[in-house]
Amino acid sequence: MRFIKNIIKLSVIFTLVLSFSNISSSSEKNYYKDLITDWSRIFPDKNRNAAGPKFFKYIIDKDITYKDFIEYNKLYCAVSGSLIDPNSEPDFIFVNEKETKKKICGNYYKCCIPCSCDVMKYSEVQKIKHKFSDGIKEFFVFTIKNPCNKKDFPNRVNKDYFCNGDKINDKQVYSINDHIVIGLLHDGKNCEKDEIDFVKSHQVTGRYCELRNNTPLENLNAGMGDIFIKLAR
């Protein structure tokens, strides 16, 4: 009889645990689904080429926690504007800080390998503060110079997303001191020497990127190719 009672008790506990687990899962945000749902609002003309800045602006304008901000920013490529599979692994990279020129290390979520090379060579990082629903946080963001007066502004990019004449369109993208924020460097921090050595010797961020970054612009045909580079150089 006691054995039966114990079985019943264990069954009740298991049911409660399972129910709680289901409730927790159902209450978790589906960040990827949010971006899909709002795709046409973010990109009214459906042109997302090099439009990582549009995603960043959409996300930082939301009334969300810092955790939500981090999770949303894992799901798009700052270079290409493509969405990224939620289970993707980031590349560990370094980028020069705009003011100090020090190397800042962190994780970059990309849609394809060439984008890691492009963001390392053609962007800089800046540290900014922002007030989220759970408080003020500091973090590093990728930036590029104001591209709006370029004569060779890439025609496959919607210039209206970035520019209002020769000025940055602050209603569409987030800017700092005449630089456009294109995305978030996750877990950004000052690099240690061994971290720099790791990036330089890595098969992708070292060997492949050295080859790509020394290839003439007209010969690039992988990733976003000349589109982002023309925008950011």
C-alpha cells in the first residue's frame, strides 16, 4: 500500500514539474519569430542588403530588457542584413576601437564566413550606454563612417534607409558622431595578447580573412562581396 502511495506521489510531482516546464517554455520570447513578423515593417521595400543598421535601430528602440536586446542581436548579420539561424555559433574576432585604436575582442554572429572578414577590416567599435527596461547598460557596437556622400554608394542598397541627403537618416538608423551603428559586438572587451594570436591564427579569421582582405574589390564574389565594402570603406 505504501509503495502504491509513493508511486502516486511521484506521479503527481512529475506532472507538476512537467507542467511548470511547459509554462516556462511557452512564456519564453520567440525572438526570431518577432523579427520575421515585423520584417515588412523593418524593410518596407523588402531590400535588406547591408541593412544590419535597420535591425539594430528596430531592436534598440524597443522597450525591452538588456537580455532581450542581446538575444535579438544574435539573429541578424551586421554586414549583410540577413537573418541568422537561432542555433548559429559566433566567430571570435577583434575590431579596432574608434578613439583609442585598441583591439576589442568579442563574438560576432554572422550569416557566412566572409562577413567576419569584412566587419573586422571595414568597421570600428565604439562603447555606448543605453537605458533598457531593467537599467542602464554599456556595450560595444560596430560602426561605419557616414556613407551618404559617396559617389559609388552601392545601388543594391536602399540609400533612403541610411541617408537623408548627405546626412545620416536618424529616423531609420542609429548613429554616433556621424557614424552609423551596424550591429552589436557581443561580450566585447579589451583583447589579451593570446586572444589576438588566436584570431590571427584561426583558419577563418586568420588565414581565410587574410586572403579575402587582400583580394581586389572587383574580384570579390563571396558573401556580400563589394556591396558592404563599398558602403563601409
